[in-house]
Amino acid sequence: MFLAMAVGLLAAGAALAQTVTSGDPNVGGAADNFDHWREGMPITMQIETQDVKYEFTGKSVDIPFTLNGSRANVYLAVYTEGADPQYDGPGGLGKGGPGNAVLRASGLDTFVVVVGPRLFSEGDNVFSWDGLDFNGNQIATGNYEYFLIGMNDVDKPTYISGSGTVWWQFGIDNKSDPQGIWFGNGGTNAPISRARIGDNLMTNPGAWVDHDVNWMRERTGRDLVADAVWWDIAGWKLDPQDPTIHYANNYNDQGNVIDLGVGFTTGLWKINWDESNGTLLPDEDWGGDADRGWIQHEGNLPAMALMADAHKPWLADDGFIYVSWQDRDYPPNTPGVIKVDRASGTIVDIIDMTDIYVHETPEGEIAAVRGPFGLDVDDRGFYTNGYWASAFSESFPSSIDHDGNIMWINQNGDDFGDRYFGDEATSLGYTQEPTGMLTLHATVGKFHMAINSGMSVPWGSVIYGPDGAGLVKIDGPKRAVGITGHSWWHATDDELAGFFYNSAQGAELHMPFDIENGFISEGVPTAVEEVAAAALPLAYELKDNYPNPFNPETTIEFAVPDLGQALPVTLTVYNLAGQKIAILADQSLNAGSYKSTWDALDTQGQSVGSGVYIYTLTVGEWTESKRMTLMK
């Protein structure tokens, strides 16, 4: 069993009373501070990167990139690719970065350094890195993956919506016309609201529509428990394919179970939205006839996640919904993630997270940290964190795979997500308790980058790398001082792309934000062969690979038209998570027809597994992608 490195006790009420949070003291609530924000559609930003050839001579590494749509503060994070990790494997604490604060599994790429921020203008730019790791050592010859993390935290954010106190998850509907955002008050007797993104909400707050959900309280018996700490909506998700289907879970902080003869007071709901008559009503056929549209549980249900959602559009929909099962008391129940079949409302599995959230107190007793609380999911696994009012000092931002094996835990010591209490806090120079990340929410975007948000000093959100190393701290611009309940990377290529965050429970704001990756190595791929043709091509063309499905290799043909000069050409293979798997071409080519053969090996020469892969051809500013299937 994993033991907490720093353990302390503090009552939840005292924790809330003493919390000092980030934000701008000159910005207040949504009602009277619109001059700090802009209105209209969000300003989106896109980073375009490319692979870099580096001779490992000790000179600086120059990484060219392009900013489209906005200027940005940019960070560079570098990882090894395929190198032996500097860690001991599960249960071992190794070099996760300054502070040695990452407990992680073996087999993950190794963190090298993070540099920045540096402010760049829109257009073509170069990020120069001296090639030194976080210990000041020159990097060795090898293959490296880099990430450029960009955010416009210097200009006014866009005001999206506001409704008093917004602590919990919200949902973006980018499939309806007009596009909208769903949000709710994280308290009692609170409606669910929908605002149309781009409306003049600052001067016309009535532009959003409220939907009453009293039926939720009536069916759970909430009105009969006057002293319960109750949240109508703790999590809110839209179905990946159908924006008229929603999922919600409510939350009771009075204990695991309050039995009033109507069942447990916490549950997961399937809800139908009818825009024509403005109703949100439970699906009576979901979850069993007796449950009338919901699944009842014996544990608190703070957050939920879908495999495919508006902020993870490249993921395949696996048909499940995942709910964090925060355990108030241990035993008898086990902290974990509940896996629910969305079609039937049937519980399929509970993924055990005891090794992360069950700890030994200083007195040698076994007790549970209130977690998992925040939750998100991608193709690699789950991303979670503990509850802000936990009696134990660490909030334990963490990741597990789909079988429940620990991928990483970010512990105290690296100034990312750290929490300290009492004498330990005083000895470290903190004057307020609790200090550090007190997380309410977790999201994940491309490249297994996790973003945890919540009440932190002095930052509102933290970005963790794919190995759990803390990379970048974010405090969205023009946010009022107070508790930040959530932040969300909407990692799409549409007009809503960017970073959504709430302003001290008073407004939903949007900041231009993007992360893209590339590779640094000595070699330049040359696996391209010209195909004899009767005439030069007249247009760009990317053909279907053959054979398809394939094993062990497949051929991809493409054409470059005659534009009077050689053009930069890249042919790249990605997996469905958006990770770069192989580079088949990266060179300048004259007009002609070409072919490249992929042998199902990645950039490290390792055989990849069966599945669907994306191959993308880019010639100058022209690009096209297609799918191929490897069947072993």
C-alpha cells in the first residue's frame, strides 16, 4: 500500500475558511467587471510545428513554429523518446524533475526540461533551447519529443457565460446550431443553464436559458434532508454523438448513504433535452424501471468522463461513461472509477484506486483520502485527483491505466499540486493553510497532457506531462480572486478551441491555448521513391494505401504538382490519440509521383500493435489525411 509522504489533519470547514486563492484583486464578479473581458466568439489559436534535425554538437536547438490566430506566451517541454527511464518502476520514487516528486511506472518517456514562458507574436517564430536538461547537463545523442505549450494570458479573455457559482464540470455543445455551453450552479436548488456561444451575454445576461431540475430532488428525497450538504449537479456531460442526450450526477457530502425509503441520495442520470419546449427530463427507460432514469450508488459521485467528448474528438467512442467514486469512509467501500454502459445504464466494472487514495495516518491507522474526485479519461487511462477538503496533505494528481495499474502520481515536492499543513507549511514559508493545489477537476487533452484545476496558491491550474511531471502553471487572465472549480482544454480544431476556466465562480472565460508536438533527432527520413509517370501531376493527391488492411507493410502513393519549385513534403503516421508514430517523408520534393512503404515500425524501430492509424501528407500549405488498418 502506498503511504503518504506528508500527512496532516485539518477539518474541512477550517480548510475553506483559511484558503487564499489566485486571481486578480482588481477583478470582481461578472455583474460589474465586464470591462476586463471581451465579448463574441472565442479567439482561437493554433500552433504549427515541425520535426527538427539536430547534430548534438552542444549548440542551441532552434525549433521553428507558427502561431495562427493570436500571440502567445510559449513554453517548451522536452522528453526523451524510447530511452531507459530514470525511475525504479511502480512503487519507486525517482527523478521526475526538480523536487523528485513523481512516482511513476517504468516504460514512460523521460522528462528532460521545460523552458519558458517566452512571448511570441502571431506568425512564423523560432524557439531556441540551449540543449541542457533540468540539471544543466547537455543532452546526449538520441531521439527526443518536444511539446510547445502556448497560451494568450496577456490579452483580454472572452466572456462566455456566468451564473453565480460555477464549481463543477460544464459541457460544450459544438454540434448544435447555434453552439452552446451548458453550466450549472454547484449548490442546492440550482437550475441547469444553456448559453449560446457568441451571444452578447455581458450586456444581455438573459440570453441564456435556465432549466429547472426539481425532479432530481424529488426523486432522491433531497428536500427531506435539510441539513445535508447536497449538490444538484456535480458532473455534467453531453453524449459524444447526440447533443440532446446528457448525463449528470449529483453529490451528497453528508456521508455515503442517506436512506429515506426512496433509495440512496447520490446517483447517475441520463437526461433528454428537448429544445422545442425547453425541458430537461430523465430518460425513464434508462437504468432500470425502478430507478426511473438514474443509477443509484452507495458512494459520493463528484465527477464523470467520456472516452470521446468535445475536447477529445480524435478518440473513438467506447460506449461507456466513467464516474469517480469518491469514498467518504474506508472501509467498507473502495475508492475507484465506476464504468457504466451508456446504452443500458448497467454498471460494468469498478476500477480499484485503493493504492492511491487509501493511506496510513501518523497514528498507524488506515484511512481514505477523499478521492478520486476530479476525473477524465483517454485511450491510455484515467486522470484523477483528491478532494480539496481531504484531511491528508497531498491532493495526489495521478493517472492509472484502464486496468487500474498506476502510471504516475505527482507528489509533494515539485511545487506542482503541492499541499502542506500545520508545522510543515510554516517551515516551508507558507503563511496560509492549506497551501498548494486543492483540486476539484481534472481534464486531459492531446498527448496525455493532464490539466488539474482548483483552489491553489498562487495558481488556478497546473499542466502535467505524459509522465506526471509538473510542466506549466496557469492562472487565466482577468480572473477574480476566489475558488476556481474547473478548467478545461477544449483541444479541437474548431472555432471553440482553447482553454475554458471560471472566474472565481462568477463567469466562464476563454483563453487562446494550444499544445503541439514534434521530434528532435539527427536523422532525416528518406523512405520515398519516385514513381515513373507519363506526365507531371496537375494536382496534389494522396492515394489510399495498399494493401489495406495490411500486415506487415503497406504502400502509400502521393503526387506533387508542378509549381516551378521544390516544395517541403512530410508524410507522417499518427495513432488515434494524435501521437506521432512514424515519419515516412520529411524533405523537399520536385513535382512528380512518389510512393513510400511503411513497415509498421515506429520512430524507434519498434513494431506497433494492431489498430487504425492515420497517415497525413503535407505539401507546403496543402494537407490531407486518410486511415489505414494494421491487422496482425
